[in-house]
Amino acid sequence: MNAPLRLGVNIDHVATLRNARGSDYPSPVRAAEMAIAAGADGITAHLREDRRHIRDGDIDALALLLRRLGRPLNFEMAVTAEMEAIALAHQPHAACLVPERREEVTTEGGLDLIKGRAHIAPVVTRLAAAGIRVSCFIDADLDQAAAAKAMGAQVVELHTGAYCDAVREGDPSAAGHLGRLQTAAAEAERLGLEVHAGHGIDFATVTAISAIPQVVELNIGHFLIGESVFLGLPAAITQMRTLMNQVRGGSGS
Ligand code: PXP
């Protein structure tokens, strides 16, 4: 029997829509509340350095809401002193460390924990010492998984973007990307790391990713928020959960 698979809903792009008008609508906090009611296990939000979508006040409100609901906040953050201070002040359930470049449209690749070890490892140590579960967003690479373990991270989130892009484009490299995700997930679990996966997941790719038995959490944002324009947020989440559950069973929540 496979471990249950949790769904974290990333609500960043509700804030993107809000910010397009410079008003306070639609609210990412309302989206988080609806997502939990519709069956999400937790909420992910990325406070980018440039605040292009989620803002500081959103993190304050999301932290309060999720504490009240007893659900986890997965705080996505660049490895900077500013973001570390915000994480330490809010004490989210988890902090997912991601690379960030101002000019990128979205997170383009995993963290390089080997090149960045001297810079990243002390942040992992301090966040973990504060009781925050530290997740490192990495490409499906065995050396990166080993580096995450060596730094004391408890979780790795495997970057599924290359696989999902290949499926969407009908590119034959998809099978190879999926194989690398499967191998990295098995190795990460063997090292004692909890394995999450995220980026670019949609209805067409969620089944194969959910079938990787070591993966216990998916974090999905852009597609779900986009699909909610057509289906509504609860229906989009329900459909995603149904596809996940067909492979893995429910979250137990
Ligand atoms: N996981 C991480 C670490 C991410 O950076 C993102 C994008 O913010 C996601 C998951 C969600 O990706 P998407 O919005 O493509 O579903």
C-alpha cells in the first residue's frame, strides 16, 4: 500500500490577478480558505523578492488563517537574509528553498546545493533549529539529493517542470525526464529524505507523477488557478485530487 499523497495548492497566481488591477481583489487568502475546504492539505505561497504576486501582508494573513485551520503553510523562499528573517518571524510549517532570479518568469530550475553549499547550508541549519521543516527544491539529480541530506534538510521537492513541459510539447524526452524523477525519488527516500514534487503539473501529468511511490506531496499552482477560471477553484481541486487518488488513495485528512 502506497503512502498517502498530499496536495499543496500554490495560490501565488490569485495574487498575480489581484495585482494586475492594483486592487485587493481577488484575495489569495480567500483562495487558500476555499482550497482547504475543497480538499487541499496545505497551502504554498512564494514571497518573491520583487513581491510581484504574494506580498508581505498576504503571508501575515495566510499564516494566521492556516494556524486557525490547523493546516500547513509551505513558505517558498529564496535563500536571502530578508526571506530567512521573514520565515523565522512567521514560523511556517515548512520553508521550501528555491533559486530566484528577478528576470525569470517562474522558478526555472532547482537549487544548486553543491555550488551554493557555503551560502545555503547555514540557512538550512538556522531554519531547522527554529523547528521549520526545510525543503530544498532540486532537479532530479542524485548528487543534489545527497547534498540536501548532508546539509540537514528534511525534505526535497523534485522539479517536475522539464517532464511536464516535454509532455505538453509531445517531446519524446518526457520518458527520460520521468525516469530521472523516479530514480531521484527512490534515492532521496533511501537517504531518509521526504520527497515532494512540483512545478508545471496539470491534469495530463499528475497521474505519472502520483505513481512515483516515494512522493508524498505535490505542490500545484499555475494550472489549478488557470483551470479555476473555467471550472471554479473547488472543482479544479476536486478533479486534481480525483486523479491523484486514483493512483494513490486519499490524504487521510
Ligand atoms: N513548487 C515550487 C518549488 C515552485 O517554485 C512552484 C512555482 O512557484 C511550484 C511548486 C508550483 O508550480 P506551478 O505553479 O507551475 O504549479
